[in-house]
Amino acid sequence: MSERLDVKKTYKLIINGAFPRSESGRSYPVATAGGDFLANVAQGSRKDVRDAVVAARAAQAKWWGASAYLRGQVLYRWAEMAESRRSELADHVGLAEGLKKKDAQLSVARAIDRIVWYAGWTDKVTQVLGGANPVAGPFFNFSLPVPSGVIGVVAHQESSLEGFVESVAAPICVGNAVVALASEHRPSPAVILTEMTATSDFPGGVLNVVTGVTAELAGHLVAHEDVDGVDLTGAGESSDDLARRAAGSIKRVYRPRPHDEENPLRRLRTFVETSTVWHTIGQ
Amino acid sequence: MTEPSHTSPLGALAYDAAPESASIAHLAPSYGLFLDGQFTPAGSHAQFASLNPATEETLATVALASASDVDRAVVSARRAYERVWSKTTGAERAKYLFRIARLIQERSRELAVVETLDNGKPIRESRDVDVPLAAAHFFYYAGWADKLEHSGFGPHPRPLGVAGQIIPWNFPLLMAAWKLAPALAAGNTCVLKPAETTPLSALVLAEIFQQAGLPDGVVNIVTGDGTTGAALVDHPGVDKIAFTGSTAVGRMIQERVAGSAKRLTLELGGKGANIVFEDAPIDEVIEGIVDGIFFNQGHVCCAGSRLLVQESVADEVLRRLLRRVDQLRVGDPMDKNTDVGAINSAAQLERIRELAAWGEREGATRYTSACALPDKGYWFAPTVFADVAQSHRIARDEIFGPVLSVLTFRTPDEAVAKANNSKYGLACGVWSEKGSRTLWVAQRLRAGVIWANTYNKFDPTSPFGGVRESGFGREGGRQGLEAYLDV
């Protein structure tokens, strides 16, 4: 009896809840950490980035319009989906990052637990970051953290899954929609995890992933005028230049700082705006 | 100006002139930089004049700080940070700030007069708004200085170090207070750069710091022009830049600090929508529209410069608004009955004139108050444009003057869509008696501040700041501490 032939998967972009190949028709080969061929991955273009921003803008209103309770449940369901595909994720994290099986499994476990952590934040962040303000006058005055809108993420280049989760889960948790550029050479864990958003009740377009050449795409993402904030975690040496380009439309910019892990609130605070309402009090 | 500057339809019932005395200002003929606790000339001994925009007369000359003067200021702030301020307990920092608040209250009349002379704003506003709020900001943030670990930004909040702060000319003393009070409470030392046309109240504030016994170098004040500000932005010894001003300059600053470790907060321009629903109480609405756009001559980044009125009441609102605008008393800012004072500078007057001309050119209908304007000084009569389209420059560009653009809408959805059709997102107003609709609209407006049935209210406990191209970061409230903490 002959050995069964694998069914190989095509890794595509994820835009607006659909799985298109790049509109450019391009792809590029991705190798394992050991140098073996892994897959041909869609090589996204500027047009794909723009399509993803359009999708994210539309999805953001729906996502933020949902109750905080529902957003928490959707994020938690994403973790449930990931839990049931742990071994697949671990295989890919192991291949992409060159980790031993056990270390890859631990990395996946941490990533899933991180999503659970954020799932629990959706209906608390308003209370923790907002509040009532005792102004000197006949007004009820309150401040709420509201999402910045559409966030562009240049995901961690080495940490293919954990780094990706850290950059996308926080902005989504507080009500933003995200366009993420996955790690250029290790894209498959991010693509697999994002595929699971399709079975987690996320409105299509809340998390969009474009794979491809970071240096080609990042400039278009950070300069896009309908992007409100950018996370430059995976931008490396081009971070300064990208941060300058982000200034064109006064974007909020996240760049990692030493000891960030000691203050996980920082990521939750970065892509929210404090919106303050004054309402008159009278008879 | 002793002649009444206003022709009133009230005739004999018109107010007599009631001018405040300029001598209360006790201005010196010239001022140096405030470095390391002392007034000191600029290295080049260069001075420039600060004018009274209502008379075009020189009030005093102030030192023009060069890059090397800015360097002296930063060195002084760094030394004060390392040797003194970072070793001063929060409770002691609090007491300095409480002292400063009290001294501002004690010298409030003098400060109000200085502010009105230098800025051109009505004495009623500097007396009732700018100065009391400045004192209140110091009083509010004083209390935070020893409670930072309860501020809610995560564990171990620490100061950033030396903060470079660049402020505009529209609320000179108040903006200094908004910048300095939270920075000092959080444990930073400061280099403050006042606006070129309004440096004087900050220099009186420097005297107050001396009277308060604030340690030398904790606050340094460098007067000057755009080159002074640029030197501060570029100085490698600065850990934080806080800027309030135009979006164009804010963009340039964000680009310049992008490659550095400097933290940045920006409070930039706006094109605030003031949305009036048909059920709103019209009398209050008219006063709210007037406060929204003519307060401080419209030199307000959060001014309600786009009026969005529901179609069913648009004609009545416009008719009553124009009648009210004709009653505004324009003229001598030192007169206690003046509603609208002088435009701050010739350059700003030119910009307002240019944009108003665009309003006519693009087909809007112009109404300008028939008020008499003084012969000397910089003046612009309150102006309302009707029949404005969203594509008009006067509906898109920040005019920063007493010019209102009126647009209409039919449904709440349309009101929200039009209000959000702006690159800015600083403030909006909503006028309705229906609370559920007000909150529905407030949820959908992309703006940092929303005033419901009021406008242009400020309080030290209430965070202020914008979204989108109106900038990022907040001033005021607990949230305002974040800009000056390493968290």
C-alpha cells in the first residue's frame, strides 16, 4: 500500500473575512528555520494593504458597536478555536522559529492564554481607564476610553505567534480594527491563527493579515491617511523612517520600550482616545 | 480708548466705558530669560517687542533665546532634576504647587490685566476664565504629586526627566499652567517656551515661582520665536516635548522627534461642529453658539466654528443668531463690558481675512456685524457665513478667528456624518433636550471633548485633547498625568 500523499495548504491573505491571493498574483517561498521549503505564501501589494484598510474601517464600527460583553466572548471563542488547533500551531511555530516541540507548544500555550487575558479586558478597560470627573459646575462629566479606529501593525519578525498576538489582541480588545503585516519570513502561524477568526464570530475585517515583503508594504501602511495608529514592533531599522512617515497624519505610534512586559496596560492605553462628555445638570 | 467703540441700538441705554486700569500690570520695560531661577539676558542680548494688539503699542521687550540659550535652560533643568527635584518628595512637590496656586490667586487682578494687554482678549474673560482656571490647575495637580501610584497607569510611575513645553498665544497663562502643573506634579523639570506674541504673563508667573521659593532650575522660561521652539524640540537633553499649536507645526515636530526617544504629546487644531437639533431650547442655543465661536475672538482650538443646524429650525436659529451677533460689544479689551476683543496679531488678522474672503469666493452668504471698530489695533468684526457647503475652505480649514460657518442637516445620522467629515477631532457640541439622542450622537462623534447643551467649558479635572489630526495625549484630569509619567 502506497503512503498517503499530504494535502498541502495554500497560505493566502486574510482581508474582510475572505482569503484572497494577492491582487498582484505574486507569491514568495517561505522556508522553515532549517532551510527547507515550507510554502509559497501570497506576496501582498500596496493595493492589498489599501483594500484591507477599507475593510478594517467598515468593520471597526460594527466591532465597536457590539457590546463589551460580546467582544469578550468573541475573543474568548478565538482562544477556544486556537486551543483545538494547538498542535497545528505548535508545528508551525516550531518550523518557523526552529524551536523544539515542547518549547513550541509552550509558546502556543502562552499565546492562547494571552488572548484569554485580553478577552477578560473588554468590559473592564472602560472602568479602569475612564471615570467621572468632578468639575466645578452644574455638569455631569465623564471620560471614556474609545478606540482610535484602524491600527496598522508591523508584527514581530521573530516571534511569529506570541509577538503577533501581543500586537493585534490589545488594539482589537479595546475596539479597534487591525491591518497586520505578518512576519515576513515566518508568516504561517499568524495566518493560521487569523483563519480562526472566521469561526469565532468576528465581523469580517476586524483583523486583516497581509503577508509579503515588510519593507515594501510597511511604508504604504503607515502613510495611509485612514490609518489612525501604527505599531512598529517588527519594523526593525526602518522604524525611525516609518515613525516620521506616520507623522503625516498625526498617527499614534507604538514602539517597544525596554521593560514593556512589566506594564501590560501600556498596550491597552496606546490605541485608545479619552473622550470626555460634559452634560448640563438642571431641572 | 475712552470713546465708546460700539454703536448700540439701545441708544441712551448703551453702557458707558468701564475700563480696567493698565497700571495694575506693573510691567517692566524689558524682561530677560528665566534661567536657573534668575532673570538673565539672552547670550546675544537680543530683545524683541511684545505689542498690545488693541493699540499696536509696545508693552515691553523680551529676550530672544537662541539655541545656546535653550541649551543653558535645558542644562539648568537637568541639573535641577538630578540634584533637587527628583529627590524632593511628592508631598513637598505638592506644597510648592499649592503655593503657586495661591500666589496666582493673590496676583489674579494683575495677571488678568497683563494677559488682556498682551493678548487682546476681553478683561472679562482673562479675569473670569484664564486666571482662575490657571490657579485651579495648579491646585488640582498639586494634590496628585504625592498620589501618583494611585493614578492607574500601571506599577511604579516615574517622571520622564526634562520636559520641553511649547505653548500658543491664545491662552498664554492658562496653557502655561496646563503644561507646567502636571509636569511638576509628576516630578519632571521644565523648559517652557511661550508664544512669540504673548510672552508676558509667563514672565509674571516666573516671578511667582521665585516668590514660591520653587528651587532654581525646576522651571526655566525661554522667550523667543519659532527658532527658539525648534531648538527646544531638537535638544538631545530633553526627554519629553509637549506642544500646543497648529497641526502644521505639530506634524513637523512629530517628524523631528520620530527618530529619538523623546515622548510627545500634541494638542493641535480643530474645526469643531456645534450640532443643534430642532428640540433644543433656542435661547440657550443662541448663547451657546456665540460662546462657541466668539469666545476669545474665536482664537480657540476647540471653537465651535461649524454650526450644524437641523433644517426645520435653521431659519429661526440663523435669524436670532444674527440679531444676537449684532449686539456683541467689540472693542477695547480692557473695558469690562467688552465681549469681543482684539485679534492677537497682524499675521493672524491677515489669515482670518484671507479665509473669510474664500468664503465669499466659494459662494457662501456673508453676514458681518455692523459694529464700529477702533482705528488702531487688529480687529475683525464677528462674521457668520450661511449657505456653506462641506467642500468650502471655511468648512474645512481652521480659521482661528470670529468667523462661523453654518451648515444644515436633516437626520441625526447626517449630523454625525457631517460633524465627522473633518481631519480634525478636537471638540463638538450637541444641543437637544433628548438625553438619549445626545448620548447616541456623542458615542458616534470622533472628538476628544463633547459638550452637551453647553460649549467651551474647561476644568482641571476634565481631560482635554483631540483625536485624529487634532493631536494625541490629554491635558487635565487623571489622564493628564500620563503625558509626564514613564508608564
